[in-house]
Amino acid sequence: MVQTENEKLEFENEKEINNQAYKKYTRLKLYKAIKKDLLDQLERNSTVGKYYTDLIEDYMNMWITKSLLTEDVKERGVRTYYNNGGGQSGYKKNESVDQHIKINAQMLKLLSEIGIKPAQAGGEEDDL
């Protein structure tokens, strides 16, 4: 498929918007607190090594993606309007809802695989 110059510009613009969104989330206190808590739990469990810290990075990337999906559902709702330009229009489900469910499940699996469980008492829990 040949991209037009306009499509290339739109794609580059979308990439920049995504990069800015990721940077915004990595600066949040909540992001930093969750990451620190997960790394602390790894240490308490004597689960150490670059492999496990990389898995925490994967988890945090999924956390950002989940947050962006949540934003999208809040902004556009669970159903979105479409117009395909061929005279057809209407409403369809917002695909961010399904993606949110899938990424939540993957996040829980990842935590389970590395032996991290939500805090039972005294700590803040992430609403996975």
C-alpha cells in the first residue's frame, strides 16, 4: 500500500502525540509510586536480576496503555460514532473497552508470574 504524503504526516503526528502521552504518565507521582512498590516487592521476595526489572518496565508500559485506554473511554464513551464516507454512519463499540479488558488481564498474569500480589494491609492498591 502506497502512503500519501498527508497519510505520512498524520502518522508522524500520531506518533508524537503518543510519545507525549507516555512522557506525561511517566512523570506522574502515581506512576513512580507503583513502579517503586513493584521493585520493592521484587527485592522483598528476593527476586532479583535484569530480567525481572525489565518485566516491571513491561508492566509499567501496560499501565500507561491501560491509562490511555481509560482516557479514551471517558472521552468518547463505550460507543463511538462512525461515518465511512460512503453514506453509512452510525454507532459502533469503542474498541478501547475490549483492549482495556485484555491489557488488564495481561497485567494480572505478569504480576502473578513474577510472584507479586497486591498489598493486604496498610498499602495502597492499584485498581487492576
